[in-house]
Amino acid sequence: MKAFSIFALFATLLSASSSAEVITNGLAISDARKAMVASGYKQTGLEMIARHYPKEDLQFWGIDEGVLIARYSTASQRIVGLSFFLCDERPKAIRKTFDFEVASFDTTSKALMLKIEKRERPAAANDSQP
């Protein structure tokens, strides 16, 4: 009975992880496209190209006021990076832009998980604090 319970839990976890409701690194770009379309997100575009083109390519989806960018390998067709691009409506020469690294995006709950790096403060700044 205990073995069956463990198997049932494992099968549930496997089916949940293959549902592609959560977009993250390693997911097939085709699964990400299906999940985004099923959740009502529209593909869009930005004037940019992947750094390692033609080995990598980009896919864009409009999310609220920003754009989710999936960078994927053209060989494996798997996502290798996610970012969220956001800018204000000023002319391109003076607009303020933000580009956040994304850990995951849940298409069901609409939760966007950002990656945050802890940065050390310069030594002079540490010394000047009370």
C-alpha cells in the first residue's frame, strides 16, 4: 500500500510538470507556445535578435504592460533563458527601459518569478553607514 501511495504521488508530480502551465528553462518552446495561447496571450515582437543567433532564437508574448521573451536553442528547441522587458511610452531616444531575468512564468496564476542577484555594496559605502 505504501509503495502504491508513493507511485501515485510520483505519477501526479510527473503529470503536473508536463502540463506546461509553468514556463521555465528547459521547457520545449512548442509547449510554451501552446500554454501561452491556451491562456490567451498573444505573440508580439520587439526589434531585437538573439545574441547567439542562429544557434538561438527569440519568441515574444505581450503580458500586461511588458513583453515576456523566451530565448531558445534552435537545435534542441528548448528554452534556455527567459526575460521580461518593460518600457515607458516616451520616444525611443529618451525612454526608460527595464529588462528583468525571469525564473518562471505561471500561465494559470499569472505569477512572474524574477531572478534576483545579491550584489555586494562597495567598501566605501559599507564604511560610511552608522
